[in-house]
Amino acid sequence: MEDDLSPEIRKALEQQKANCIFCKIMSGEVQAKKVAEDDLVMAILDINPARPGHILLMPKEHYPIMAILPQHIQDRLFEMARLLCKAQKKAMVTHGSSIFIANGFPAGQQSQHFMVHLIPREPDDRMAFSALSGEEIGEAALKEIHAVLSNNIPLIIEKKLETAPKEWHKPRESGGQMVMGRNKVLQIIEQNPGLKELILKHPQEFLRECKTNPQLMSLFQAVDPAGIVEHYVPGALMRTNTIGADGRNGEVSTPREDSQHLPPDYSPKRDANPGPREGLKREGPSKEKKGEIKRKRRDEEDNSESTGREGKGSDDGNLDGDGKEGDVSLDDITRLL
Amino acid sequence: MIVVYEDERTIAFLPARPIVPGHVRIIPKEAFRSIEDVPEGMAAHYFMVAGSIASALFDGMGAEGTNIIMNDGPVSPEGTLSIDVIPRKQGDGRDFKWEGKKQQDKDLEEARKKITWEFIPPEMREKTEIVQSSAVPIEKPTLSKDDYLIQFYRKIP
């Protein structure tokens, strides 16, 4: 898996590594209370433990998140975790044991060196990560989550096992396509200004495209495009019924060649301020306007190709966990399929 | 139970009361009460599945981070060993962090000795040459008046 890393990410990793306190501990430059070590992984005691006996287990090599850890190191790490939990439970005389992992800054990851927390536990110790129950969620949301996960998890596991085969595993023959949930679809739209503009200015045309453009069709397998239009342009579908009728009479839109390569934008604007809305006028988009969008998209594609690189390069020491998966564009998705 | 993944050894489902939408719980098919019961190699498999679910949450559900949390029987919401994979977003109002208490060096050293001692299989503890060649310094921990084994038995109801 580490061979997949781009030169930019490699460079950022090298810089992270140079400042990483845990890399210094691994190399012996900084002292720590070591409890176990082999050629790939090392376990030390946390000097600010959640409970006495709290162990930090990590790969010796610097990896920021679990997703880019090579599978053979990951397997070794968790076998070591199992043995250490056993020893720790006995040594610290506790009833329970927890393994805690944070992937990415939003999940509470504090160190850029991937690590696994092994924490001795008692049922009444009130650790926040043990309260794992919240509110029931609606059926529609459950359906979407099920559609996305039950499709994608086996695909990801198949891909993993291709590189690290297991004797128990029988490879499946049929390939499949990744399915996106609503939040992911919104992220992808934010990263593709051309697509966002299309939705904002010409929601009806966008809906028609969703029925014909193969890429948009694969993007909206589990999500209703009308709901996305409603998110960006509330009320648009109610007000534009007349346009809908026009559209049906009008020409059948064909997939555009330029939408095969929607530009990835590495600095998405998170404030989804729906921008200018003059496109909401009650007439359908004219041919001229379409040409304009096309041209604009091409321009943006060119821009983002040059600025996108820069954005990534300057990302030094700030790979906030989802550094790899976060920047998925439509291109990446098609590559995955 | 809404199952999102199943193989020979594990089953992953959406808990009835998720902490956030997208929260997935993995349980081994053979219900283990505690981590001591898990056979060799199995933990690696469970976490391979957990890591793949975390990737699926990144790739398909727009998660910005994930927590993977294993709790064994006595502290698990299922009563048997379980692993929760939780998608996270900036400012989602969830906080799983703990308040760490700084420990004295001598307390840390005592914990280190006890754990390394337990980590060495009993039959190897007496073979001093093996212990000495280990990358980690291993000494027999000195037991206080409150012998930890006695402590352990006292805790059993």
C-alpha cells in the first residue's frame, strides 16, 4: 500500500518524521519506558496515562494513519496488541481491557505517528469512549448507510487481500463499484466547482444529466439527486415545474466529454454559500450559457491542475489523518472502480 | 440487526442506537468474553476488518476521521468482545478523550517491570539468557505487601 503514495505525500511524511518525537523514541534518541519491541513495532508506557499501565503501541516506521500502514505491519501490530493486553490485564490487575485508535485530527488524533492505545479498564471507570450509545436514527438514513457500507466494505477488503492473501479467503470474481453516501457526494461536489455551478445555476439540467451521464449515475447510486438540488437551491424544484416541462420537450442531453474529467480542487470552500443565483431565472439554460459553462470548466480544470499541486506540497507536517482519503475526486473514484 | 459485512469469523452491523450515523459495530462470530480468549492471529483479522470499515467510512460516507475502539467483555456494550468503528467530523460534538494524569517515574517503572514480566511466557522467565538478550530490559518485579495476585482474587466477586 505504501507504494501508492504520491511524491508529495512522501515529502510531507519525511518532514513530519524529522520532527516526530515518537520517531526519536523508536530510534533510541529519546528515552521512554519500553515494555515490548520487535523488528517492526514497539510498545512504551504513556507518561500521562488514562489509567496506570496505559500502553502506546506503534510501528517503528512513521505512518500518520492506519489506512496507509502496510498490511503485514498492521497484522503484527494487532497480534502484539493482543499479547500486550493479556499481560497488561494480569500485571495491573484489572477486569477489562480497551484498545483505542484515533485516525485523523477530527477523531482526536494528537500525534502524527500512528499509535494504538491499550488501556486497562474497570466497568465503573467512566471512560468517555466506552459510552457508545446515542440516538436512534431514521429509516431513510439507515437505508443509505446500509447501501453504501454493505457494498463498499467487501470491495475494500477484496482489494486489501489481493496484496496480502489469506489462506481462509476465497477471492470473489465479480468486481463492483463504490457507492457514495450523501455526505461524500456533497464533499465531491464542493471539490468540483464546475459541478457545483451546474447545480446552482441549472438544477433541471443537472437532474437530466444525472440520468444519462455515466459518472453522475455512479455518483448517485444511493443518493437522490433531487435531494442534493434541494440542499443547494432550496425550493428550486417546486418553483421550476414549468422549466421541467420545457426540458422534457427540449433536446436530449448527451454526456459531455469534459465532464469525464471533472477537476479536483484541493482547497474546497467549506462554507457552502450558494453564491450568485441569477441562474434561477425562469427560463431554461440557453445553448450559449451551456457553452459558457463548458469553457469555464475547462479554465478551472487548468487552474486547479497547477494550484492543486501547490496546495498539496505546502501541506507539510499537516497531514490531518484523512490526508489520503480526504482528497477524493471523481477521477480518483473512476480509478478505484 | 442491519448487517453491513460478514465473513467466516466476524459480523459487522449498525447498532440500534448509534453514537453518530455511520457507527458500525464488529463482533466475532465466536463470542469471546475477554481478550485472553482470542486465539493467535484473530485480533489481526478483526482489526483488518475494522480498518477496512474505517476506509469505507472515509471513502463512502464523507467521514473526516475515524475512531476504532475495542472493548472486551467486562467493559463492552455487548457483554462480549466488540469493536466499534465511528466516523468523525470536525465539530461533531463528540469527545472520546481522557484526562491523562502525569505519573511519577518510579510508578511508571514499576508498571513497566510488571507488564514486561507478564509478557514473557512463564517457562521462559527462568532462562536468564533469553531474558537478557531481549531488546527490553526485564527484571522480576518486587511484589509489595499487597501482592497483586491477592488483589486480583479479592476483586473476584
